[in-house]
Amino acid sequence: MEKKEIKVNQVVEVFNLEIICGKELLDTEVEGGYASDMLSDVMANGKKGDIWITLQGHPNIVAVAKLKEIAAIVMVNNRKPEEETVKKAKAENIPIMTTTLPAFEIAGRLHEMGISGSRE
């Protein structure tokens, strides 16, 4: 099966995500997806180009996203990032969006869209 190119801006549009910061960075290709609230887990298993689903909103999510070259962070359950997180994300060029959907729902919908959590 041929891999379909999906960009962050398409995900934002399809799921009507609220852009918190990084609007100018949404032309990035999404290579895969990862869902976790444990930063150590994302550091161990997240991959470059992933869209990361989390409910965490503290500044350390930006450090992990930068380290792993995450394409974008999606915060679930209508959570909002801390002010310091937004400042750090802007400085590090990491887009952050929010959704009212729970993690399970957005992950399933992203998978249906063609974004996989496993890559070969």
C-alpha cells in the first residue's frame, strides 16, 4: 500500500483543531503518530515526524518534542498548555493544537486518516 502524504495543516482542518501556536509551521509532513502522557515513554518511542497526542501541558513537552523532532503536539480533552509552554514552543518552533476529543478518539480518527503508529 502506497503511503499517503499528510501534512499537519490537513489534520488541523479535518479535526477542526484549535491552533495555540505554530500556525506558520503547519506545512510539515506527518510521518506517524504517538499517544502518551509519559515523557520518558515519548523519549524512548516517539519518532521524528510524529504527531504526538497528550494531555500534558507543562513546558517539558516542548523539550521532548524538540528532542524527538515531533511534527506537532495535540492536547486532548480541551486541555490548554501553560503560558510558559506556549512561549517555549514558539521559541523552539513546535506547533501545539488542542481538541475537545479524548485521546482514544483522536488517535482512532488519525489512524483512519492514514496516520500509523508503527513504521517499518
